[in-house]
Amino acid sequence: MNNIHIIAEAGTNNNGRLDKALELVDMASRCGADSIKFQIIYTNELYLPGNYEYGHYDINKVRMLRDKGIMTDADYENLHKYCVKTNIPFTASIFDSKGLELMIKLKAPYIKIASGDLNHLKLLRQVADTGKRIILSTGMSTLQEIDRSLNEIFKHKNNDVVLMHCISVYPAQLRQTNLRFIEVLKKTFGLEVGFSDHTEHSIAACIALTLGATWFEKHFTADRSQEGLDHKYAMEEVHLKQYINDLHEAHEALKLKKEKVSPEELYTQKRARRSLYASRNIKAGEIIKDNDILIVRPENTMGANDYDLLIGSVALVDIKQFENFSLNKVKQG
């Protein structure tokens, strides 16, 4: 069974502060994440200038929060150095060429493309040209849209793509996650598939694992009560640690073991299996009858499945009450 990779998605939950970003690195490391990912968003490259309707958000407040979340290039360089020191790979979701250039400079192990940019063909081409692994989220996208984007990437001679099944609802309910689509993605494109998880527990991720997902992405934060766009549905440390542990436990459970009965089960077997014992004192030469046999715990020389071997046999020696039967104490009739 393939290994799994769990991305601790910090997003912009450092609120633009390097010290907070370093805290998130420590948290991701303590929780056992395989990599940590931030989001590098320059609002002038992402949003139309001016005031306009933006879902149920105030666009000016969104811009303000996004602007507060960005750090300087020097901060990102220091963050990268700290990740190297902490031994956890550092990368980011990028939304423009400026962010991409920074990730190339910092030798990111992979580049993440958010669901909103799956149809951003110009950006996809630029990322594909780097030759780096691409983690491509597929929220809000049809199979046809995913196919078109992948073909564009493949044209640029980059086949190192992980497709992330994603439901772009924040937070998402388990019933909304459409997890069987993971199998559709695997069958249709033959690529490694993951799950970008916006639920608030590990159930969906563990189900996704059984369906073939090998990459997992989970938003986390130091404090859900902070102001920001992602804090409210992100996991705090205790829950992120449990989430990662649950995934690793589920991954281990899905491995087919060579031996069906484990050493731990053999230990339990000693007390849980019944064996055959004398219900009374039996003299040598007596014939063993049904009411002479106790079939009780713990396990001993003759198991409950040996019952038929005893019935009608002759005791070769005296057998005391509650003594275990064995084949060298009887002669079968």
C-alpha cells in the first residue's frame, strides 16, 4: 500500500506575522505533518480593483484581511530556513508569477494550485514549465475542466501531478464530500489522487484513504477565534494531531498482513479459548464420558475442538478433578 502524505495547510493563518508563522511550523511538526503549506496572495493580482458585490463578503474587508496575511520576501526566506531546521518541507499555494518565482527561489518540493485557479491556463503553463510536482485541487470543477487543465500541463512536459479531490464549501459536511469521486479521478486520469479536506473531523479523510487517496490537506490554526478568512473551520493543535494520528492508524489498518493472527491476538487466545478439563477425579482404566469433561477457559493442551477425541477414550493414568486432558493421558477407543 502506498505511503500517505499529510499537508498541514497554514494558509494565511499566520496573519502576516513571521513569529506566528514559526509557531505554526512548530505545531505542524509536533503533530507529525509531512509538509507545511502557506498561501502567498497578492491582492492586486487576485481581485478586481474597486468596490463590488463579492458573495456575502465585504470585498474591502476581504482585501484588508488578505493584505494583512502577506509577509515580505525576507520573512518567507526566514520561514523557509526555519522549516529546513525543523525538518519539515515548506511550500505554498501560489496565485501569480510573483508567488511562483518565490517558491522556485526557495526550492519548494511541490507547487499547490488552488481550486479557484484550475482553469487559469496561463498560470498552469508557468507552473508546469518549472518541472516541479503540481498539487492541483479540483473543487468546483467538472471532469471536462479537469481534463482540459491536465492536458495543458502535459503539453508542457510535466506529468508529475497529484489531483486533490475537493469540495469548495467551508466548512463542508460529511454528506457533501462526494468521496466516491476519488475513484472516478483515479480511473479517468491514472494519476495519484488526494483529498483536500474542509470537514471538521477525520471521518471523511479515513474514508478517502480506503478509496485510494494518498495525499491529504488540512487547514490548521493556533486559535480558531482569530479574525481571518480561514481560522473558523481550521483545526487547532489537539485536533490536528488527532486527525493525523487517525489517518496513520487507518493506513496501518488497511495494510494486508502476512499472518492473520497477530502476536497480540495469540496473547488474548491464551485466556479466551476453551480447553478440556476433568470434571471429577478419574481413575486409570475408566472410559471418558461427556459429563467427565469440562469445556472451559483458559486455553491448555487440548482445545474445545478436540472434544470428539476424548469421548469413549480410556484414561491411561489417574486424572485429578480440574486437571487438563492431553492425548498422552488417554487411549482412544
